[in-house]
Amino acid sequence: MTTKAFNCKRMNEVKRGDRIIILYGETGTGKSTFINAVAGCDAAKVDHTLKGSANRIEVFKITGPDLKPFVLVEAPGVDTSNNDSSKLGLWLHDQKNPPVAGVIYLRRITDNRMSNAQINTLDSLSTICGIDAASHIFVLTTMWDVPATARQIEREREFKTDFCSIKAALGECKLLRMENTKKQTTREITRAARQTVQEVLDRDPCRLLVGRQMRDSKGDYRGTAVGKVEEKSKGFRGFFRGLFSK
Ligand SMILES: Nc1nc2c(ncn2[C@@H]2O[C@H](COP(=O)(O)OP(=O)(O)OP(=O)(O)O)[C@@H](O)[C@H]2O)c(=O)[nH]1
Ligand SMILES: [Mg+2]
């Protein structure tokens, strides 16, 4: 892929045959930033506030001079205290469960612990995809620019061995980096982001388990495996939840 600015159009729905990549991860992990790096322009709203961006699905169709169009879908940022992927489940159902090329799970390499909330997010992700789509999960670590240290590299290795391998459905996931160190130019960052996208698009598309289960439960997210997993992990909602709720 070239580094020329792609045409990036926000839309509500996808069409049959669209090549789809879903971006999934906790709020603030850099999903919108990644979309803009791929597009080569400020298409998605990068949120610098503590509250984070709106709790809805954002869909971007990207076209360029010498590539087949593809669609990046930003799932609402998973909120660490309220693990809930229902909007993604409902969107897939509304779109008639289209095949997707891959799901990119974003994780900040600067996070120095694997919290219970993050483990719950991984549980949700693996249950959303199901075993059949496990090989379509990519883990993309972000924030390598602040600053990339030997510890971060060790943490990346640890995540791969300890967390990817113990999750049956994540066993085959591929670990990628959002290459945006301070030494890189914007063009280089864009080129790296597009290589990541290309790697995902190289897979034959497949359908996610949650989409099939949404159809079986007639659109009721609570009837899906991930809906049940998340219901069990709902946490305490106290003073600070009220303070930061969107
Ligand atoms: N230094 C640095 N900051 C980053 C990076 N990626 C994202 N950020 C910052 O992190 C904040 C959140 O980034 P977003 O791209 O809005 O994160 P998001 O995952 O889309 O967040 P939600 O939409 O709330 O789920 C912004 O202030 C970004 O500038 C990165 O790789 N390095
Ligand atoms: Mg965002």
C-alpha cells in the first residue's frame, strides 16, 4: 500500500463483499489513532479526555488509488468497570453477520499489569470470535513511543507467552506492534499501520460466533455466550462510575 492519503468515509453500514476489520479494545488504547494512521488523515475522533469517546460503533470505508476498499469498524471502547460488547453484537446482527477479515485487539504496551478487567475483556473477545475465528484475532500493542524500553519488550513477550497461550481461543493470535516511535515520520507510521491492515486483509474472511448466536437468540445479546460471560463479570458501580459515566 502507498502512503498517499486514502479516501476515508464515515458510514453506518457495510455492504455485501466489504472487507471488514474490527478494532476492539479498552477505551483509550488507540483505536481511533490507528484508524487515522491508516487513513493518513484525521478521520476518526481521537479523544484526549478522561471520559473517552462516544459509546457507539464507528464505521470507516477506506479507498485508495491502488487497493481494494476495506472497512475499519471501531467498536466502543471497553470500559474497564463495565465489560459490555453488546453494541458490537447488535451491530453485527443488524448487518446480517457479515464475514470479517479480522479482529484487532489493541493493548497499551505501557500497561504494566494485566488487570482482572483486562482479563475479562480477553474473555469477551475470545467468546465474541469463537474457536473458528480464533486465527483471525490480532493483538496490536500501542504506545511504543512513550518510550520503548527493554521492559516493554519483555512485557510484550510475557503477554504472548502467558496470556495469549493460556486462552484457548486466543492461542493462535498474532502479535503486532503499532510502530510509532518518536524517530518515525508520519509517513512511516502510516506505512506501518497499512502493513498491519494488509496482514489482516490477507486472511480469508470468516463469521464471528457472536453474530451466529445473535441470529439464534433473535437479536437478544443476553442469549449469546459473550452476553452471559459479561453478565457474570459486571462489577461494582459506585461513586466514580457516576462521575465518569458517558
Ligand atoms: N503517546 C501515544 N499516545 C497515544 C497512542 N495512541 C493513542 N494515544 C493517545 O491516547 C488517547 C486515546 O486515543 P484514542 O485513539 O482516542 O483511543 P481509543 O481507543 O479510540 O479510545 P475510545 O474511543 O475512548 O475507546 C489520545 O490522547 C491519543 O492521542 C500512542 O501510540 N502513543
Ligand atoms: Mg476512539
